[in-house]
Amino acid sequence: MAKIKKDPEKAAEEAPQTVQEPAKEKAPDTPKETGPSELDKALAAQAKEHDQYLRLAAEFDNFRKRSAKEKDNIYQDARAETVKKFLPVYDNLERAMKNETADEAYKKGVEMTMRELVKILEAMDVKPFGIAGDSFDPQRYNAVMHVEDEAAGDNTVVQVLQKGYKLGGKVLRYAMVKVAN
């Protein structure tokens, strides 16, 4: 093999240079500003979960209150319906007390039954209403008859044909009355 001699100038150009270039200062690694960081994503997810939790807690609280109110309304309605069923019994006992009888034991028995029924109705907060002389109120009275009476004022109850009853503030039965025009 023959050795090829190289030109010394070319050899110097081809040889690796050992000259050191000045060191470039490296910038610190900074996160790329292309999107939210993992921390931001986690905080957003936590905020979303917290909002869902608060909404669920509020929804449950509303459900609890609504259920309690419905339960109370059902109880009040059942109580009102039960009292309504006893009002005809009250009316019959009242009529029986107005009739004259020679049997004192019968009369005393009707009076005792009536007193007991009145005590029960009072304990349940059932109050009768409707007396002659009251001002006519269509929210409480059912006018079944009208009469022209100058002595009584306009829209005045002249005669009560059947008493009305209310439980608390709720009208159970409207009073049937005769009204003066």
C-alpha cells in the first residue's frame, strides 16, 4: 500500500480543531406557556367538585324541608277530613238537645255526649263560627237565602241555618246563612 502524502495546509484544515468556543450561558428551564399547568387543572377540578357538593347539599336540604312540609300537610289534611266526618254528629246532637223530652236520663245522656264532643273538638282547635249579626264574608259563609230587611244593614247575616267550623285558619265547613240585602 502506498501512502498518500497530504498537503500540510489541508491536513491542518481537516484535523479536528481543539479551539474552545466561549461557553454559552444556559437559560433556566421554564415551563412552556402552551396550556394550564397540572396544578391549575387540579384546582379547577377541585373547585368543580366543591361546587357540585354544595349544590347537592342544598338540593338535599330543600328535599328534606319539602318532605317535612308535605308530611305536615298530609297530617293536617287527614285531621281536617276526620273532623269533617264528625260535624254531622255534632249537628244531630245539637238538634237533639233543642227538642223537648220527658225522659231526663235521655236528655242527660245527650248533654254529656255533646259536652264530651265539644271538649274533643276544642282540644283539636276546631272552632265554630257564624252568628246572626255578623257581616257576610264569602270566604266563610254560604248564603242560601236573601231577605230584604231595612232593619239589618247590607250584607248582614240575619239567620244561621248551619254553623260553620274552622280548624286553625282553614275553613272545614262554610256556615249556611240567610243574608239581608
